Amino acid sequence: MSASQPTSHLLEIAIPAPLRKTFQYLPTEGCEALKPGCRIRVPFGKQKLIGIFLGFSTRPTIDEVRMKHIIEIIDQEPVLSDRLLQLCHWATDYYHHPIGDVLSNALPVSLRKGAPAQEPNLNLTITDTGKAFDPADIGRAPRQRALLQALQLKSALNKDDLRDLDIKSPVIAALVKKNLVAWQIREPDAKRSVDVIRSYDQIEPSNQQQDAINLIDQPGTYLLHGITGSGKTEVYLRAIEEVLRKNEQALVLVPEIGLTPQTLSRFTQRFTVPIETIHSGLTNRERLKAWQNAAEGKAQIVIGTRSAIFTPLPNLGLLVVDEEHDGSFKQQEGFRYSARDLAVMRGQLEKIPVILGSATPALESLHNCNLGKYKLIKLPERSAGARRETYQLLNLRNKELKSGLSPELIVQIRDELEKGNQVLVFINRRGFAPVLFCQECQWIAKCDRCDARLTLHLERRFLMCHHCGVQLRVPNKCGECHSGQFIPLGAGTQRVEETLSSIYPTYPIYRIDRDSTLSKGSLENLVNRIQEGQPAILVGTQMLAKGHHFAGVTLVAMLEIDAGFFSSDYKAMERTGQLILQVGGRAGREARQGKVMLQTQFADQPILQQLIRDGYSAFAETILAERKLNDLPPFTYQCLFRAESTQRNSAMDFLEEVSAKLPPEPSVEMLGPIPQTMEKRAGRFRAQLLFSSRSRSLLHRLVKEGVAVAQASKRSNRIRWSLDIDPVDLV
Ligand SMILES: [Zn+2]
Ligand SMILES: [Zn+2]
């Protein structure tokens, strides 16, 4: 058939391979009615792969004699709707990423592997034309005739029935094409409740909440800047309620560790409708089920982390991105997309409202408000009469610390405990001590595979590299001078916990970090014990700052906030400000006013004083003004080429080649290549080349050429390279 097939029926297919192009195949029977977004099994080299059909093509890109036929059509109905395909096409261009991999990212793993997408919720039904059609007129197609007769007897068949009748998909497709039969989604089994609301947890929204709800009335992007405790969630819930009453669906994106049972229960207590959650903890099977329920419209609310942005929702009416400033919305490997930015784009394609919510919005989001692209809605007050927390800087200059705790802080903590309150001690470093040091010869324990020090973990007496995960036993003798005079320098959560329990032996201390919450349910247990409200000290990393609400905490102590002043990353100060307010926002809620004490060497820095005196908006405007002055994002656009290799100079050589072969473009600045700040990581040497420009289009044009140069380079098979558009981590 291949020779006689008209060229207009070439199939354009995206293959999950690291190639920035699509592939053409010859059709088989049943391809005429194929819709874009359906999965197709195809031969690819010596493999059989599952690709996504994108459309028909008239222009062969290779000699048709060399083209292969597809093996099998997997779907009758697309697994990616037109709008999701549009979103994926946009992401492919914007992130300069291989389309096959973009589409693959958009699907649950089971579907990538070929699992049926609709089963068992689709019925094949007979159309009115089909009912009146004489099977004898089908012609020389006995299988089609058999199927039509079966459906004339029994007006609907599910996939199991079809399998029993041994009806193959080309036969069905032929009858669908003739409009004699049609696929129909089976009616949802569950009866819908009369009302979408189960109960309200407060009678009426406050005035500022009601104003916010009223403003979100049409398609567009809304930045909801509400301080911690101002009731952003209530605004989401009311906006979602509107959508549910129209029988539409809502998608809520939350950060990686923000999807706590507490978050979920706000939704389940409020709404009667089916809710699905999508996150990395699901099995492939659970994930597929959630995907199917969303795709079939059964789930009316989907709450999920980053990758949930690709959930099919045929009646999507609202998109919410909670904690929109959070770094976990950016995927940091492979397809490096920003789920928040894709949410804004999806909202535009679907013509629906998108709410980006945060107590500390990202500067680029505030900038988009200043430009008029997003509408800014503020919730400046805490709800229910609660007073806002107060901030105090503790100057550490010339102070003697006890495992990172200053004398003032030790007194303050005791004071709060004796009043029956809880205290949260924040330090963003797990383990016992970040440095193991030999007193005799100043030797420091370092990782062989990374340019990094090893962190001492005391519980199991081992050294760990937090960059590559390697674990070593603590040596008995110094590797250099063979003495045994080690001392741990600096403090991590474990050491702070130990010190606190020696100072306040009668109070319970709960440590919350990645190590203490490894086993399933352990975080839940800790949180439940804390919420009983007895006086206690909570020690933890930023895990503590996300999604949890501790009503008994009246004092938050942040032991170290100075990293932002030392970092060469231009985003470091923005992150410091966000972290201070996010962690500080845990202090006091409801009746008790909270206090936040910040230990710092930089108590006299105006930017820090402005943050705690005037709040986040003023702080953000100051940093934005600095960024503008220095030609930094969001006033410029950036793209980062990264390369890594086991050989010391290969990554640098490769990026040198890319930069040397590019045509001069005065509007795009190229910085580097330079070795990364931590050049060696997990045994690989890493380098980067940064592109920066005020013109997004000129930047992207040059990046596209850079990709072509990189792909053509003979060096490219000896190194790993990647591209990061709008990078969030520059060092
Ligand atoms: Zn030594
Ligand atoms: Zn390492």
C-alpha cells in the first residue's frame, strides 16, 4: 500500500527522544480518522516506541521509500486535548526542548508506556444513522458488519464486550468514520450532590476577602498578594465555589511539600464534589486513575504539584497557583519548565482566570503587575482580628553563641515556654554540623566527588555530602596528621536540638527536617503532637514553613538569615526576604500575637530594616529598582547553557565552541563560559554560559542557533549539556 498512498496522509509524529524534531510515518488502515493527540506505536531504529500523532503532512522530509509504516493506533480519542497540545507546542518553542519529551512529560507514566487511556469508562454506541443502516450495505467488510449488527442489538458496548467479540480498533474506526457508531463517555456512577458546599468554616468573608473575590470576575491573571494569615485560601475557595456552581472544574497547584493533609482537608471540608490529588507520592496506577477522573470530568477539583499543570480538564474554569514564588514550580532537570508560567499560558489558552497567590510574590510577578499584565489584589491584614507578627533583629556582631544561639535568644525562648507557648527555631541546615575540622592541622572533611564539605550527622555517626548523597563513616584519625582531634564547626538542626535540650531539659523538642521525617507518616505524627499545644520547641528547616499551621507558636527564632548577603546569585536577597516572612508568618495566629527574632551580622543593612519595618511590597520595590539599574531580570531575559563532564576541561571547551560559533548579536550579552561555583559535583566538572538580553525575541533567536551549534558539535557526545530558560539557580 505504501507506494500508492497519497502523500497528504503522511503522519507527523512526536517521538520521546532527545531530538528537536518530529518524524514522518506511513499510515495503516484506520488512520484516516486519526485525531491529533492520539498515541501511536511506531518502529524507531530497532525499537518500538510510543509517539503522539500531531497531524497529517503533505511534504515528505525524507524519501518515502525509506519511510516506515506505523505499527498500531493506541487511542481512538486523543490523550492530549487540542488546548493541551497547544500548551505543549508553546512550551516546546519557548523552552527549546524536544517536543517528544515535552509531550511525554505531559502524560502519566502508564500512558507513556501504552496503558489504555479511557478504559473502562468509554462505551461504543450506535448513532441514529447506524440504527437505520442495513448491515448488508456495509460491503466486503465482515468484521464491520458484525460490529454494526452487535450494536443494533445492544445499543452500547464497552471495551470488554469489544474484546470478547474480537473487534479490533481499525474496524471500529471505519464505522466511526462512516458515522454509524460513536464513542461516548459513560455517565459518572456517583450521583452529584444537590449542593457543592458541605460547610463553611467561617460565616462570612472579611471585607478585604470579599473585595478580592469580586475582583476575580473575568479571564486574566490575578496576583493575590496576601500576608500570612490574611485568608488567601478562603479567596481561592470562594472563587472555586463559583466555578463548581457552573459545573466547571478547578485546578490548584501547590509546592512540592505544600500538599499536606491540612491543605487537602480545607477543600474536602468545604466541598462535596470529587477531588483528586496528583503528586510524586502516587503510584503509576493511582496517577493514571486521577488523570482519568479529571479527563472524564468526574473530578471537579484537582490539587497537585508541578506536573499537575498538564492534567486534562475538559471543563476547566479556574486555575490557582498557591505560593507562586516557590522554587519547586520550576523543574530542575530534563524539561526545565515553570509550572507557574505554564499556568498563566494555559489560562490564556483556556480563556479563564488564573490566581497566583503568595504572601511574598516573586519579583517577576510583581513586575508583571507593574506592567499591567497581571492584576494585583492585596490582602494587607490578617483575618479574624489577629494581629500581625512583629520582627526584631538580633545583632550577632561580637556575641558569643551557643550552637548558634545568642544569649538574648536563650532568655526569650525560656520566657515564652514559661508562659505556656511554643517556640519555633529555624535553621536551614540539616545534620549536626556542616564542617568536621582537625584541630591539629586544620584538615576539613571534604567530598571526593564534589567541591563541597561533608556534613556531620551525629545520630548515626556518619559524614554525608548533601550534594551527591555519598555517606562515609566518621574517620577515627585525621587523614593528614593522623591525630584524632576532630571538632565539629557550625550547627545544623541536630546540634541545635541537642543544645536546646540541654538548656531546657523539661520541655519536649520536636525536630522537623528531611532526616527526621524519612518514614511515612512520621511528619504527620510530629505535626499532630505539636498541635496538641503543650509548651514545646520546634526545630526545623524550611519544611516547617510550608503548609503547616501551628497555632501555639508565639516566637519564631531564625538563627541564620545572612546567606543572601554572601551569595553571588542575584536572586539570593529576594529569597532571603521571602524566607524571613514565610517562616516568620508561622508566629502567632488567632488570638496570640507573634514575635520573630532574626539573628544576623547585618542588622544595620537598610534592605533588612526596610523588610521588617515596611513589609514585603516596599522591600520588593527596592530590589526591583536595583535590578533595573543592573540590567537584571525581570528587566532582562536570561538563558543558561549548562554542560558537565567527567573530564576536567571538556565542559568548558564545549561551551567555548558554542559561544565562538555564534554570530555576533549586540543586543544579547554572553557571560562565560565559566566553571560553576561548585565546579565538581557527583564526579562531574560543570560549566555554564549565560545569555542575557532586554529583547526576549533576539535572545531566543540566538539561543536557537546555540542549540543547533551544540547539537552539531562533535564534543556533544562526550558531555552532557542542557538549556535552562528563565533559570532560577544561577550558581
Ligand atoms: Zn589533622
Ligand atoms: Zn558529594
